[in-house]
Amino acid sequence: MPDVIVVGDGPGGLSAALFLAKNDMSVTVFGQDKTLMHKAMLYNYLGIPKIAGPLFQEISRGQVRRFGGEIQAVEVSRAEKGAGGFAVETADGQRHEAEYLILATGPSNPLADSLGVAKEADGLVADRYGRTSVAGLYVIGWSTRLKKIQAIISAGDGACAALDILSAKAGEDIHDFDLIEDEE
């Protein structure tokens, strides 16, 4: 059983998965690589002069896998909250459980709706870390701000949610900052 299930494999979901996997949490991402990033040309992603969305996706998915994250190309059809966390059911009838659930599914988020996440005119209600009123459930990216969204914002949302989960598990606030000297 993974520690965290991420539904959605765009910049938000993959960013969350990367931070979690890099910090030794087991994470499974469910996404069919059908994100709108495949139509994007990024000129506004800090540190990258420009990158085509399909290449961005390929690199991002590879990073998650290199750190031990699992990516499954199957749709999640149902989610429920239980005593020990969350369970999701995939289109192939499989049930998967985890302590935490991160939803990064784009502008439409029926799973969040089914779990009772509050909604306002400009999107689903989540705090700056992606936390919702449902303990252990995070909603990030496009569905939290329907009109003010960019790939880099979604990736930042994923990082915030991951750091919040990592901090909760550590019992103290943590950060994720690697040093050049650690690579030598």
C-alpha cells in the first residue's frame, strides 16, 4: 500500500509525486498521460527558456519513476474516505488504498465532489497547501483556481501539498533543498 495516491499526471500531480518519492514516501500516480500539457509550449517556466509540453511530460514522468514513484496508466473511477485513509477504484476494477490522497485532475474534479469538498465560483476550496476540509485529502492545480492557472503554479501546488504531507509525517515543518556539494 502506498503512503500517497495521486490522481492526475500533469504538472501538479507529478510535482507532488516527485517531492514525495524523493523523500522516501511510497507514491502511486494514476494518470493516462492525456493532460493538456501535450498541447502546451512553455515560455514562462522559470529556469527553462522554452520547452514543449510533451517533452516536459516525458521528463517529469521519468523523474518521478527514477525516485521510485509508480505511475499507472489507468483511470480512477471512484474514491472514498475510510478510517485509515482513502481507497480508490480504477476503471479495471482494482482497489488501491493510501493514507493520503492528492487530486490533480484539471478543471473538472468529480472525485473531490464525491468526497464532499466545498466549491466556490472560482474552484474547489483548498488552502495554500492544497488541504481540504476532508482530513488527508489534498486538491491542487487547475480545479482550485479555474481561470488563474499556469503549469508552474500547478507544479508549485504539488510541491506545497507534498511538503505538507512530509511535514505531517515528520512531526515538524520540513523543506526540500538539495546542495550541489551533495552531488559531488
